[in-house]
Amino acid sequence: MREVPPWRNVYAVSALVLMSTLAGPSGALGNTKQSDRPHAPSKRDRASQPKFKPGQVLVRFRPGVSRQATEAAHAVVVGRTAKTWSIVEGLQLVHLPSGGSVGEALQAYRQNPNI
């Protein structure tokens, strides 16, 4: 039989100690209760929630639309850009004024040829 180098035993023991520490009852993985763990919302949970967040709309402008054109589109609904994403060109989160209607804002944006 081949002899196992001593350093391999050290790595194996270290791995076992680390795994038992993390998985043990007081370890990093074992100290959370089932009720403390976040869970994905069920279909029933999602069905009872609104399909949109009041006062906010996502708008995606066509590629190459100027900044002036985006500002003009937001001015129609008195909205302001809250966030943009570089991963999706032209996508913006727009905050509407207090009491602003999401439905009316969507209708205005849908009439804009730059969107």
C-alpha cells in the first residue's frame, strides 16, 4: 500500500473541523431556526399583493434617446428619475409626485414614441 503524505492528513482533518463547526448546533449554519430563515413568497402571497408599487413606474426608453427627450417624457407626468440600470439600456425607475396615478403615468408614457 502507498503511504499517504502527512500534509494530506492535516488538510483532511482541517476540512472536517471546519465542516463540523459550520454544520453543528451552535455553528454558523446551525444556529438559525426554521422560522428565522427568509422564504420565497408563495403564489398565494404574490396574488394578494398589488402588481405595482404606488408612486413608482419602470420606464425603458429606446436606444439612443437623448437626455432632453427623457426629461421631457418625465415632465409630462411630473416624475423624476430615481434610479437607472446600466445592465439594461434606457431602463429607469421613476418616482411620481404624491398622489400621482400609476395608471395615468403609464398611459402618458405609452403614448411617447421614445418608449
